[in-house]
Amino acid sequence: MNKTLMIGTGFMLTLAAGVWGGNYWAHQQPAPAAPAAKPSAALPAGASDLAAPARVPTVLEVPPEGFDAKVVKTATFSAEAVTIDTPTPGKLAFNVQQAKLASARVAGRVERILAYEGTKVSAGQPIAELYSPEYIAAQNEFLLSHNAFHTLNTSELKELVDDAKLTMQSSENKLRVLGATTEDIARIRERGHIAETLTIRAPIAGTIVKRDMDQGSYMNVGDSLMSIIDTSRIWFTGNLYENEIRNVRIGQTIEIETPAYPGRRYTGRVSFIAPNVDADTHTLQVRCDVPNPDGTLKPEMYATARIVTGNARALVVPQSAIVKDQGKLVLMTMPDARRIERAIVQGTPRADGSFAVTEGLPLGAPVKVVVQGGMLLNEMMAKQGA
């Protein structure tokens, strides 16, 4: 047993001496050089630059020889007082407040139709003839009462004459209720016999836009024969975005243009602003009354209204001077002969094809603006910053 213990102790001493010697040798050796880092295959060169968009410089040096005058053109502009308006797309529609139904006041059969859809009629113009037994009976009653009054008019019995007069007036009023005019009643009185049909007349001047009855149709009291609308005024209905709502009020002036009549403007006023925003489009509906005396504006036409929302000082430049870059409006200016500066601006397009710059530039002094070639200069600045 003592022999075995002595052998084990000797083995442990030998192992400990080997470990100590190995550590001593390792510390005496020079440290190896760190391996060079290899570029990652997943990140190509310049990947760090893709993390954020390159910033476009705001200044471009003009080359000594300058730019080609046919490619880059400039002009000088000064700030001026302009009318600020809000472009609003929409459509035209009939003004239903100026619509009337031509309807029957007595039941009967439509004998003749004298005017059809699209016809322009004047107030009181005959548009149909109606055969009505009730109207014929009312005419007979009127003729009898009229003849009785004239027969008794010479009588000395005043009460009897007064009763005959009241009866005649009552029968005449009945004819008016059924739709006869003063002229119709006068002709019945002069002829001394009834008219076979009742003439239905247009209640207003306008255009027949809908017909509900054909010849031979039977009409009850209150049935619609035709719809007539006065088209001398028409509606424009448009939609405003939420950021435009605060600038629009009832009574503001508008100017309307249509693709059908380019260059021609119609003036009207805002007459209605919807009480709620549309849940699907998040736009607010506005309605405008537009005079249409010559009838050139038609319902369902597309149109663009410019709602005048105020006045401001602005730099009015050609639309060609405005460069669109990633949703921003850019204007190139030339403060001196050796530099082009890039400015982010805000403003509104105008009806005459120009653009009113209201923000982004100092408006105190005249500004030299690149009116042609701005897009090329913007690309040169972008490459310069790449």
C-alpha cells in the first residue's frame, strides 16, 4: 500500500512540473500578429452610405466658360402682391334649388306632349295637353254660372244677383285650382263652350331634363309629367384636403376652368361647406354657385375651381422654373455670376401657368432665377454630393 501511495505522489509531482514548464514557455514567446479583417461579402463597398440618402449640395460653382445659353436661361423677378387661391378639382351638377316639377292638378289622360327632353322652355309655355272629365265638368259649371249671372244681372232681386255672382266666382276659382290660367278662362267665356283638353304649362323657364309620362298615359293628381331646371346657374362640387379646410369660408370668390373651354374662366361663390369630412377620402365637400347665362357649362363636366383665400407677397416665376425632387419643390437662383444656389420653396400654381413662391426665399430684393435648365442643374448638384 505504501508503495502504491508513493507511486501516485510521484506521478502528480511530475504532472504539475510539466504544466508549470509549459506556461513558462508560452509567456516567453512573442504574441502572433492579429489576422487582417476581411471585408464582409454581405455588405458591399459604400453600404454605409446607403443607410441615409445623400445630401444634395445647395451651391454649384459656375464653370469659367459658363453654361450653354440655350440650355440654361435666367430671369430676374421681384416680389409682388398676389391673390392666394386653393385649386380644387370637382364636377358640375344641376342646381336642384332651381328645379320644378310640371305635375297634374287633376286626373286625366295625356293626349299630347308638346315638348321633350332637352327642350328649353319659357315660363307658361304649353308642354302637354290633358283630357280630364273633371276639368270638362268644371268648365260646364262655370259656363252655367256665368250665363245665370248675366241673365239675372238686370233683375231687381239684389240677393239673387249676388248669389249668382258668388257662384260664378266660385266656379272660376275651381278652374284655376285645376290648372286653368286667366287666359284659358277668358277664352272659355268668349267662346261660350268648353275646351276638350287642359293645357299643362311650364312652371318656370329652363330646360326639360326628365320626362315621366308618354302620350296616352294616365295621370293622377300630383303625378309628375316633367322635370324642368333653370340652368342659368349651376353647381360646382369639389373636395378639399384637411390642410386646406381652414382657408375656405362661405361667400369666398371662386374661378372655374373646364377642359371643354380652355382659357375661359367662370366666376362664382362658395355657397355650402359640408359639416363632416368624408370617412373614406378624408376630404371635405364644398359647393359653389356659378352663373351660366349662355348654358355652356353642362352637368357632369370635370372642372377645377380656384377658391380665393387671401392675398400675400410672392415671387411669381414661370412654372418651368420649379423643379420637383423627391416630393419637394426646388428653385434654382443665381446670386452672382459664379454661383447657383438651390432653395426648397413653397407656394401655389396660378391659373395663368405661373407659380407664386411664398416661402423659402427672401422677398425683399429682386431675385435672379433659373427659368430653364433647373432640372439639369439639380442633377449636377446631386452628382456633386454623391
